[in-house]
Amino acid sequence: MMRTIVVVGTLLLGAGAVVAQQEIAVQQDNLMRAQAKHLYNVVLKMVKGEIPYNQAAVNTAIKELEESVGKIATVFATNPKEDVVDATYGSSQKIWQNKPDFDSKIPPVAKAIADVKGKIKDKASLKVAYDSINARCNDCHEIYRLKLK
């Protein structure tokens, strides 16, 4: 009887750990998806002319990017050791092997956003802003993001 209780308890703890790890991975994925939504589905589409220039949408996108970048270090503090099921992108284990370097990539993104905030007035200035922000994002993505599919 005691062995059964120990085995069941161990299985429940293991299942709880798997659920917790998946929850962390989902939080990380959600943060990156939210940033992609603002940078690529709003800003880049306007730059490409796929959607009309809209100053209110630009301001909202920049504000949301600014707020979410500040959350990266906290959201990526824990290594989930697994990817979100059916995700297109995942986090490289290199993040936690070299966390100081990963964290050092965040302030340049925040600075790029701060540098363009309030200066975007038209499609031309939006393109400059997009190029600047995206370059800093890619500094991290090239090393720490994995394409899963």
C-alpha cells in the first residue's frame, strides 16, 4: 500500500513539473508572439504598403513593444527545457547556457524603440524605425531562436 502511495505521489509530482514547464514555455511563446504581432503584423505591413499607414496603430504598436521588451528577462528567467507543442519557433538552450549575453541583447532593443518613439510621422520614418528595431531583435533571434517547423 505504501509503495502505491509513493509511486502515485511521484507520478503526480512529475506530471506537475511537466505542466509547469509547459506553462513557462507558453508564457515565453506568448510574449514573443505579441511582439511579432506589433512589429510584423502592424509596422512591417504598413512599411510594405500591405495595410494603410495609421498613426494611432503605429503609436499603439510602439507602446506595446516598449512595454513587452521590459518583460523579456523575467519571462525567460526559467528554462522550460521544452518547446510549446506545435510552435513554429522555440527558444534555444543557448539562452540558459549564456544568460548574461542573452540579457545583454535586451537593452539595445529597448533603446531602439525609445529612439524612435514619438519620431514616427509617416511611412518613411516608420521604415527607419522598423529597420532599427528589427535589427536589434535579430541580434538575439540569430543566436537564441530556433525554427522548429
